[in-house]
Amino acid sequence: MLEYKKAKKNHQEVIGLIPASGQATRISPLPCSKELYPIGFWRLNEGNGVRPKVVCHYLLEKMRLAGITKTYIVLRDGKWDIPAYLSDGKMLDMHLAYLMMRLPFGVPYTIDQAYPFVKDNIVAFGFPDILFQPDDAYVRLLNRQADTNANVVLGLFPVDKPEKWDVVDFDENGRIRQILIKPLQIHLRYTWIIAVWTPVFTQFMHNYLSTLQEVKDQDNTLNEISERQELFLSDVIQAAILNNLHVEGVLFPDSSCLDIGTPDDLIKAIRGIN
């Protein structure tokens, strides 16, 4: 497995950031938050048997393998079973902290709640309801960021039904040219599901969202329309590309990903196809 050896080069700690504010409407009703849906098992230390392994455990585990020991999880009101289960992160040998979502307009607003805490750090981002391989994915993204000094590095995975994902157009060197959100017809076959980024992008996103909110506050009609429309993180990354931020991609052509927030992928995950 690759090792991330460049973390200390610029003395910026890598901090994990995970949105956990989704309502899981596509697979409701559930007896728990979708991030805690059991998929498979994990072995306890010292050979004391196995326990159910929840979906978000896989993501946190991969972050930990990249040397990430601190992670913020952003919740919505009512999802108290997540901190009740994960607690302080001891089971993963991590330090976990929890923040509350304020604006319900999409993932960018959710994770911007962490802005005061991560604005000076490299961020490792992931969706807690998506399963993927390989285990060293974050190591590869962090190494690409260190090698290229990119503002954002995306992990790119092939998908069979691109119309259900945010698909990515990139050049032969892996530089991202464009992101399209759930296009009806497209020849592109890669989506992004994990990312790392520098304080430059964190600041860009914070300013971008602040500007959008100012416009909403000044125009009540626009505010009513915007409240009915979700802003995707891909929208912000695309805006960053248009503003000449450097966005790279790391391809995982032999890997796959499953979004357990959809019925079809949840069935595949339960059957062990990931």
C-alpha cells in the first residue's frame, strides 16, 4: 500500500470533513441514519470476535489509513444516533467532532459550517454513504496534491449509469476541465466521490456561498426559488474551475463505487458487491 509521506512538507495538517445531514428519502423508512446502516462486519482488536460494520466506518477507515486522525462530521437536527454510535472516534483510533448544519440548501452549505475550524488545513472530503475501493485512495489523492500543488484533487471512479452521477471531463494529464451534474446523455464515464483540497478552495467556497446568500437576501423572489433548489458541491468546484483554480483528478479505472442511498446500490452492497 502507498504511504503519504508529504503531509509535513508545508506543515498543514490534513483534516477529514464529512457531511451527514441527508434525509435518506430514497430508501426511507429506516431504523437509523443511513450512515449507520450495517454493511458487512469488522473484527475487534485482540481477536474478540466481529461486529456489524456500518457504512460510514468504511470511509473513516480509509481516511485513517492515510494518516488522518481528526475529522469533523456535520449533522442535521435529529441525527443523534451518529455521535451516539461513533462517539469520540476511539474505535477507529481517530478524534471525531460534530458540527450542526445551519442552511439546508445542499452539501456546500453543510460543510461550510466547518470553515472556522478547517480554513488553514488541507481537507479530505468524502460521502459517508458511498462505498468504494481501493483502501489507499486518499493516500493517492494527497500525493497528487503534493506533487502538483493543485487546489483540489478529485478521486475519479467509473460508473455504468453516468446520468445518475456528476460526471467529469478531464485531459490526458488528469486535469479537470468540466463537471456535469446528472446529464441526460453523455459519453463521459467517470464520476468523483472523494476529494482533497487546500485552504485556497476552502476560502473560495466560503466566499462563493456568502455571495450567493447576499444575493438571496436582497431578492426575495430569488430566495424563494433558491430554497427549492439544491446546490451541489460539483457546482462549487465547477465555479472554481471557471475562476482558474487548479483542479486535478486521480483515476481508479479498475475500481467501483456504490451509493447505498439508492435502493439498487443498497441491494448490491448488502449482497457483497462493492
